[in-house]
Amino acid sequence: MRFIIRLLVTAAALWAAVALVPGILFHGPWWELLVVALVFGVLNAVIRPVLLMLSCPLVVLTLGLFIFVLNGFLLWLTGSVSRALGVDFRVEGVGAAIVGALVVGIVSLLLNIFVGDRNA
């Protein structure tokens, strides 16, 4: 049940990014956004730790601001993988990726506060 809630929260956060950020586009039925959320979750679980480890000196040097660039890269990569899977989710440009990742992070945080796991 916790996995489904996290997937729905991520899908809602991605929908907010599509609605608010001009360079992030999605065309398709609502359930395809769940596929994008699943791709985003898998990439964050598998690739993000490796990128954080490799870029640790740069993150420290920029006082953590480089994490925004990494999050934007992961959102852009999600768009590329989603298109390869046949889902029309696109992130056009570095600025849209970074702002979109910021929107996804903030919306996910807010939604997790309201629907977070009460038993944890």
C-alpha cells in the first residue's frame, strides 16, 4: 500500500510540474503518468546514489546547490527513458529540468506531509 501511495504522490508531483513549468510536456492518458512516476522512482533509486557519490566534491564545493542540477538531470533522463517506452513525457532544456525538479520536490514534500505513512 505504501508503494502505491508513493507512486500516486510522485505522479501528482509530475503532473504539477507539467502544469506549472513551460518546458515540461506530457500528452497521453492519466495512467501513462503513473508509468512516468515509476520510471522516475526507479531512476532515483538506482542512478541518484551513484551520481551523488561521484559528484560529492562538486556538491560540497557549491554548498549543496549542485543537487538541483542532479535532480534536473534525473528529470530529463526520466523524459528520455519514458519516450523510449512509448510515453510522451518530455523535458525541454536545462532550465525547465531544474525548475521542474524543484516543483516535483516541493509538491512531493507537501503531499507526503498530508498523506504520509501514519504507522512509521
